[in-house]
Amino acid sequence: MYPLAWLETRPGTIVNPQPHLVKCPVCGSPDVTHKGKKTRTLRAHHPYQDRPVNFEIDVPIVHCSACKITRQIDLVIADPKKHYTKAFAREVVKLLMCMSVLAVSVALSLSWGTINSILKDWLEKKVSNIPLTGLRRIAIYELFIGKRIKFLTIVLDLDTGDPIFVGEGKAQAALEPFWAALGPIRASRIECVALDMGAVFTKAVTDHLKNAKIVTDHFHVVKLINMTVDNIRRREFARATKEGKIVLIGTRYLLLRNKEDLDASKGDIARLERLLELNKPIATIYILKEDLRQIWTKGSKEKAEEALKSWLTTSRESGDPAIIKPANTIEKHSVNILNFYDFMISTGMLEGINGRIRRKIG
Ligand SMILES: [Zn+2]
């Protein structure tokens, strides 16, 4: 679908659309006269370099003898008046699943307005243009986008990575148009759904997807434990003496980063070890956080189940209410967390480009 020439794009290089696209955008007739051109700049994902790129395209303006109108041709890869490709818009919606609107706007150098306009387009399209056939594995998640619309509910096809539905709000009602469009037969063929730990989607899925197993998304479980690390770090800071506060300052990223991503040459590991030696509650939650991440790398469901049980016991033995509360939430979802091993789905399947961008901005 992409004009391949844009891969070679250097600043100042202009791409021409393929000749077969030069036709009336309304009736599709090739019987048109050229009326000049408009240079449009489009933002797209560079498939090999994992970054957004801009390319310029000379869009012919044509007059159709049948419709008697003069317009830009339909580029197919981008909607009229948009400054990004359709594929790029899909990528933005995907990224928003695992990153905040702010993080996406930084990673892709997009304005908040553009991101909201991409989401608004999805809302308007709803499911009308998207074929819902052949769905097997999906993810449903909510996205906070700002004060005006607040929440969106997004459904992704995990096999293609494409968003297939965007609904307004985060209640069950947000999904009603999706269930209506899907219909009971296609709904019965969905095998598994990656979800967060909220009760709303769990109930909606149990009601509508009778044959689907729920897989509690790895990303949301890790997010919960990272929030716990952060809460405990803050609590300990408030309690600490003047000397203790000095050790804690600037340690947030040390604690939240994956241990293997820390930079020993910058003294990160030494600083982390000193902090863990001095503060027992922080050391406890840190070890629990690192251990919890291993639940998804155990190689078998049985081993993971054993590890999760022992993780829950250690959490309770900490006696720290700030740890026990999230541990109880995780226990409540443990069957669905372990379902991962039957289906191997998570929103992490969509990493690659997304993951690399996420790591860059931390
Ligand atoms: Zn026409």
C-alpha cells in the first residue's frame, strides 16, 4: 500500500503517487484532466528504523468530466486533509494502549490535538468500516484521554494488532455497539480476551463471549505492582530522617526500572543496593516486584502457579498493608493471570516498535 519510494526519502525529496491512483476521488473514473498539484506532508512509521518519518507527496488535483468537480486524488494511504497516514493513525491507537497520551505525544512528536483527532475519527468510524470476521484473540482496555471525553474503550485484534473498535466511556455501555456489530456467532468464536483487572470488562466479557477465556494482561499486573513500589517509596520518604531522605532522593527510576536495564557504569546498581540495604520496606517491595515479573517467564503453567503462590505468601508475610492490598487483588485474578500460559496473549504482543519507543522514554 505504501509508495515504496518514500523509504528513500531525504529532506526535499518528493514522492509521486502511483499512476493507477490518478482518478476521480468520487466516482473513480480515470477520465480526468490535471489541474495542478498540492504538496502534502504526511507522517508515517518508518518500517525499518522504528521511528516516525515525514515524507512529502505531490498530490495531483484533477477535474472529473463526469462529476464536474475538481479535487485532489484519493491517496488511499491517507484520508484527505490529514497530515498522517492511516497506518500511522492505527499505530497511534495501538500505542495508546500501553502509554499515556502525553508519552505518545512525546514519542511520536505529535500534538495532543492530533492524537485526540485520531481518536475522534475512530469514534466516528466505530465498527462500521471494519470487518469483524475471523476474530480469535482480542484485547479490551480503557484509555484516559483528557478532561472532555475522559475515557475511551478500545478493542484490539491481537492477531493483526489493529484497533477494531473504539467506544466512548469505560462502562459496559461503551461496548454495546461492539457486541451488536459482532453478533452471537462471531462472538462464540472468540477464544480469549486480554483484560485489565477491572470488574466492568470482566462482566461484559463473561456475558457476551461465552467461549472466551480471560487472560489478565501482564502489563496491568506489572503496572499495579509498580504503583505499589512508588507508593511505598513515597511513604518511606515522608517517614525518613534528614539523612534517610538524602538516600531516597532521585531513586524512583532505580526502583521502577527493570534490574537488567540499570546502568552499572553510572553507579546505578551500587546506589540501588545501598538504598535496599538501608530501607527494609522498600527492599521487600523491590524484590517482590522483580519476582512478580518472572511469573510470565516460567516456561510452564505449573511452575508459574507455584511461583505465584509463593509470591503471594511472601507478600502476606511482609505484614505491610500497602503490599497486602495489591497482593489480594492479584490473588483474585490469579486464575486469569495463569491463563496466559494457555493462550500466550498480552498487549505485550504488540511490542516491537512500541516497546522500543516505550523504553526510550522510560
Ligand atoms: Zn467523478
